[in-house]
Amino acid sequence: MFQVARCSAVALVVLSISSGCGGGSPKVAGPPCPAPAGAPVLADGSQPSGPATAAEAEAFIQQVSEQFAKLESDAERVSWVKSTFITDDTEQIESQAQERLMEFLARKIREARRFDGLQLAPDIARQFYVLQYSAELPAPADPKERAELAGIGTKLDGMYGKGKYCSPKLKGLGKDKSAECLPLEDLSAILATKRDYDLLLEAWRGWHTISPPMRPMYQRMVELANKGARELGFRDVSDIWTGEYDMKPDEFRKEMARLWTEVRPLYEQLHCYVRAKLRKQYGEAKMGKGKAPIPAHVLGNMWAQEWGKLYPMMEPYPGKSQPDITKALAAKKYDAKKMVELGERFFVSLGMDSLPKTFWERSMFTKPRDRDVVCHASAWDIDRVDDLRIKMCIKIDDEDLVTVHHELGHDYYFHYYKNLTPLFQGGANDGFHEGIGDTLALSVTPSYLAKIGLFDREPPRSKEADVNLLMQRALEGIAFLPFGKLIDEWRWDVQSGKTKPGDYNAAWWRLRAAYQGVSPPVPRSEDDFDPGAKYHIPANVPYTRYFIARILQYQFHRALCKAAGATGPLHRCSIYGSKEAGEKLTAMLKLGRSRPWPDALETITGERRMDATAIIDYYKPLTDWLIEQNKGESCGWE
Ligand SMILES: [Zn+2]
């Protein structure tokens, strides 16, 4: 469930979706650590004469904005075709379009340096900030190196996508019953459904054989991107990734650490309970005892990032759960389109617009029979006007019901900020973009499902049913938090050179042990490259956005429930049908990234700080129950 961590708003991969450093109302354009700029060129291509003026800066940023919108829209269209029809040709065309966009952005960021230090109108200055931080994979100016970087990007993506593990032990366990070579989808299904320790180990170990060949390429990618970053005036890529949050990079890292400290006790209680159950299942001989961490392959997920598949083993009050959503969807004969209509109806109930007609004509809801496509769920804004789409291979189950809401959240954001200037068309920060649909998904409560007729009647309310529901959600949402935090912590250190290439794998497992309390199930060495077995590393997609989104979704939910006049416990609140909640949400979406994110946060919540107390409130009944269950256990790990 909550597939945020696996989905991406493709439109945003190249232009990162957050705003620039500098806080409140920046007046002066420019990145934090000045470096010599390339030869300045004016927007019309001519060489400038004399010192830059504010008027030139304004003309420059306007032209960049327009050119960027056009190039990016072209690249989106190409990407859509590739993603819904994968061939060697479409892959190559996409890579070329991406390279053009990378080259354009890096060149314009370098040229923008000419205007450093000028006094500019706040709106213009902010566009410069957004531009400065827009290159997630900054291209070096040298054409050969740039092509090499784009080529590595495509290759790494392909290696991940085509990854398979062959083993006679796994024969008959994939979709293709005769196959011995299983793709990630099949290996993940084994981890999700089987409970044979050694079989799980085979699937886990197998998937982690796909990534060692990525290591030299990944190392080279970091080198080249760092070179590109230095040419743009940054120390390294981590400076860009951590500097785009309207605060200084080290302040941002401190903020993330603060949020983690606030939620860590809740994670520890969940970890403690789950570990005890798993020890009963597999025995202490395999699982260890005392404060031993949990082997990473028994949590129902390849990366131990979400543990929802273990729910049947963890169910607090057996038989007291709400009716099964997947079964209800089948009983009511839901198909893929009907699932999306259900999602749209939620947004419309808040007083928001219907999706455009072309959304229904151009989206991909099901996997075509006749060609390869990228099934990985994503939301699209092709032309920055209103050509909104989603691309999914929808399964008719509870997990994809949440994913549909998640993806529509992106599309509604696109829709409501489409009238802003192109550089402001983005989330207040990238975590905001990921958190909108997830906020609504928290309102998909049993009462809501009864109201819309998916359940025939409202399931009886009880403390037991509540604790069960919260456990189901915590196995996804709380289990995810340390993982969401650590991915970029590893990456920032790699990018900044703090972690050397000879220490990539050891550093990865140090973080996984420290944050998640999990351990590798078999010894690892620097011949392995386990980070590469997680999509967002080879695909170079920043990850902290998902950590932020998982915190924000509860903060938004609490504020919108208040606006909707709900008075009961947060986990029972559904904002469905509340125009008041819809107004607040829409007001924030319309800001895009034209303002620093605390302004956007304030629009919905009245607060200017990200705040984990909402998530703590939400799970309070479960936390109390867990503390009771964990009495006598030595919680924590070492
Ligand atoms: Zn997403």
C-alpha cells in the first residue's frame, strides 16, 4: 500500500520540484557558494556588453522559462511513448530528449550566474532560485562527458529494469511456471507470500546479484555529476539535493533528523512487536535473540521498507478487522476505470474540478497485451496546460486503490498550478507533491467505504477494529519512515565524498542497521552493491521527498479534518464531501512553488514547521497497545 515510494511523477524527474534556498522573500539571485561562471551569454545568444541589469535578468528568466516549458513538454511526450511502448528506438529517442534538456538546464544555470548579486523583484529572484536548483543530474559542459553521463543513466535504468535471477530452486514460483529466471515482480511476490526462511533467502539473495555490475558505472555517474555540479557553482551534487528546501543544507539535514527523532519511539515499538512475532515464526536459531536486528529478507518486502504483507501474522485481534477491501472491489465488479472514477469522485466531492476529458482518453490504466510497457505507476502533465494522465497497470485491490489516489494527487496539483509561470509549476517542495494523494488516502475509512457503497453497511466500530486498522496502516506508513530517511543519507555522503567508493556497501548496511534495525541475512562485502538493488539509486531519483510526504500527509490530514469539522479520533476522520477542506487544499495547490514551502504549509495547517505530532496522535491507540504487548521484551537493537 502507499506506493509513494515506488512511484514517480515523471514530469518532475529532470526538473526537481522544490524551491530554492534562501527562505522568505529572496532578493538576490545566485547559489550559495560562488564559483567562476562560464562565458556569459544573453538569452538571445549574443554576448553581453557592460554590467548586467535587472531588466536583462527579467528578460532572461522569462525566455528560459518559455524554452524550458517547450523542451520539457517535448521530452514528456517522448517519455510517454517510450513508457507505453518500450523498444530500442523509443529508448534512444528518449535518451536524446533527456540529454537535450540536461544540456539546456546546465547551460542556462551557468549563464544565470551573470546576474548574481543584482537586486531583483521577489518573483523574478525566486525563479532564479528555482532554476539554480533544478538539475538533479547536472550535466558537465563537455559534450563527451555529458553524453557519457546520459548514457550511464539510461544503462543503469535498463540494468535494473531487465534484472532477473536464475535458480532451479525458484522454478515454478514465477508467473511463467516453466521459467527458472525470475524478474523482480516474481521475486517480490515470493517475499510477500511465502514463509519458508530459506526460500525467502534465495529470492532476496538472487535479486541482489543484479547490482554488482552497476557499481563502476554508478561511481562514474557520481564523478561526472559532481563535475557538472561544480561547474554550476556547487560543491557537489549533495549541495543541490539538500539545498533546494528554502533553508541551508545543514539546517535541512537537522530538520530531517528532528522529525526522525520524534517518530523513532513509535517505530521502535512496532519493530519490537514485529521482531517478537517473527522469532516465533522462524525460531531464535535463525532470527537471533535479545537486541539482535531483524534479517532484512523476512519482512515481506525486498527492501524491508513496508511490512504490510505480514499483516496476517501481526493482526492484533484476529477476526475483528474491517471487511476486506479487495474482496469488496471484486464483489462490486470494479474494473480499472471504475477504480480511477472512485478516486476522482473523492476530489470532486471536495468541490474540486473534474478531470479533463482527455485524461480518460489518453491515460493507461491496464497493461496492454501486445507490447512492453513500464508498469511502475506514475502521473503525467504532458503539455503544462491540462493534458493530465496516469500510467498504471491497475490491479483490482486495496493497494492499488491507494495508489490511484496517490497518482491523482499529483494530477490535481498539476491542474491547479498550471496557470503559474513554468518555473513555479511544481510542489511547494517535492515532499508536498508526493503527500497530496496520500493525505486523501487516509480518509478512505470504513465509514467512507460504506457511504459510497463499496461496503454494504458500516462495519461496527470497536477498539479492536481500530487497533487492527492502525496496525495495517503502521506496517506500511511507520515501517517506511527509517527507510525513507536513510536512502539519501547514504547518497548525500557518497556525493560529497564522505563515503568513498571502497566503502559503498558497508556504509549502506551501517545506515540500515542504525535506522531500520535490520541486518543482511548473509555476509556482505564490497563485491556487492546492495544500494543498486533499489530502483531509486540506479534511476537517480531523490528519496527524501517520500520521507517528508509520510510526515506531511498526517499533518495535512489533521488540519483538513479540523476544517471539515470532524471531532472524533483522527483515524476515523474522512474529509470526503467537505468543501471547507477542499478550499484549503486547493488554495495550497494553486501556490505551486511560487512561495517558500512554509507559506504553503501555513495555508493548510496554520503552521510553518513540519510537525510529527500529527502522526503520533493518529497512531496513539496502537502505540498504547504496542507498549502493553512489548512488556518484558528488550526493545531496540544493537
Ligand atoms: Zn508519487
